[in-house]
Amino acid sequence: MKRWEYRNIHVLLAPVYLQMLGWCLRYGVTPMGIFKANYGLDHGGATFASKFAIQMSFPQDAFPPTTLLGGDGERSKRLAQITEFARAHGYPVVLKPDQGRIGYGVTLLHNDQDAERFVDEIAVDYLLQAHAPGPLEFGVFYVRQRGEESIFAINSKEFPAVTGTGEHSVAELIDRDTRLATFKSLFNRRAFDDVPAAGESVVLSSVGSHTLGCVFRDVTQLRTQEMLAAVHAAVGIDGFNYGRLDVRCASIEAFQRGDFEVIEVNGVESLATNAFDPGFSYRQGLRWFRDQYRLLIEIAAEHKAAEMDLLGYREFYTRVVRAEDSIARLGSLVHFAPAAKKNRP
């Protein structure tokens, strides 16, 4: 299957879902019981859970400064909160929906003018987060089973970019790249008319989402004991046993010695996104997903007796539908960072 990784994920995972049913029956895990893999988080850190509440569940030493920006209330108060946060921590600052996934609605504000433009479109609660400069970003999939911690998988993130010719505009350069052209409607249009110099790299989006143009590569071989120790220090609390950390760091060497910032923690609905490596076949990617979901069921079974407040099935369905509707509306917004330029050496 060509470009399988961009097809509907639920269709792609259909064979794994059937296997999950078998594992649930084998281990005596109910559909709602799966969330007990992360019994310390609201429904295991599901998509409809508050990202801010999830982050606040962990020690904050490894996270950038973060606060919650309410979607209601007066415009002037929201704008004041953004600008005061920027004064304290500096621009750029990151805004991302408190309920969300795959990068929808995420934006990077570089100055007060950006804040002034974006504040009118804040209709839901957002996280206001200091920007972790990176420039490298990785997804680190962490599991803890029977007390043993491990890093299951790692993916690097290559942000979509074009390289100037000195003759073509950014929009023309995108059109010349089959893959980037697929995501053209999602990229920041402010720079589309610019004509970058020959060899000049123009980053089209700083949102590290595969579905928004970012390329994921399997780099699981980079894991080290120092990295695992840093992950434990960041998220090794009781009740969190399964999920992906999105982290930013200065270099591969810094990453391997555990010198990174955690910008987000994803719970039971996390995917081992290294499986989206363009070099993997559908069969290879499916193997990664199968292994991660088997771990999920086994960990949930391990904690069946844990106390956890779970919604009834009807209320759960209603909450999921509302969250998905909100996320879908965010998907229509294109508010990625203004294109950043960097000359090649």
C-alpha cells in the first residue's frame, strides 16, 4: 500500500482491534478497564481528558512553564494573560487546545501582534506554554510492566521544509514536492509569496504532527539508560504506566543523556509513531501497533483492581463525541508558526 501511513488510522488498525478483543477476553479486561493501564490519570489520559490536568499530574521540573488559558470570559483578559505570560517567559509562546490531538489548533505566537490576531479565535480552553527551543523533537514511548520500566519505541520528527532556488516562491517550491503539496492547505500562507535565496531552507510548520506534514523516523536505537532515567524522573509516578512523551532537545547527544524538555504527555490512546516511518511497509507498521496494544492490555490487566473513577458507557460516549466535534472544528484552523528561515552552511 503506497502512503499507507496517511490513510484512516482506524481502518489501518482494524486487524489489531480484532486481536485486542481476543486479548481482553483472555485477560478479563473490559473496554473501560483498558483505561486502568494509567489509573492515575483521567480515563488513562484519553483524548477528551484535559492536557493541562495530565501535565499537572507530574513533577514540573522537566516541563516548560505552562498555564491554562480559559476559552470563555472577556477578550481583554485572555489577551492580557497571554502577554503577561510572554513578558515572564519570552516569545515565542505555544498555544494548544486543552482537549486535542494530532496538532489541530496548535499555534506559535512570536509577538504581541500574533497574540492580538489569534485571541479572537480562542473558543475553547488552551494551554499556554513557554516554547522549548529544541530544535530537535522526538516521541518517546514509555511503558512500565510489573514494575519494570522501558522505552518501547522512539521516533524523530522532521519538520516540513522547502529549499530555495533563488527563482521560485515558497508556494511554487511546495507544488514541486509531491508529498508537501498534499499538506499545502495546512501550511502557514504568510510566506507563500516569498522567494527564498538558493540554498535557503524555509520551515513550513513547527507543529510536530505526522498528519500535518511532519515526517516520523524510527530511531528506537537511540535509547539509553540515561534517557530512561530522565523519563522516570519526569513521569515515573504511580498510576502512569503507558504513553508517549513528546520531547525537545538541543542535539541527539543531549537527548541520549536525558537532557530534554517534555512538551506533552499522551496516555492510553498514544501510538508508537515510529511505525509511521516512510521506510516501513504496512505490515511492519502493523507489527509495532500490535505489540504496543498487547502491552496496553497486559498492563491494564495488571491493574484491574486499581481504584479509578470511570464514566458509564453512555456518558463516556457523549463525552467522546463532544470532544471529537471540538477537535474537528479546530482542524479547520491554520495557525502554525510563521515560516522560519535558516541558511544552509
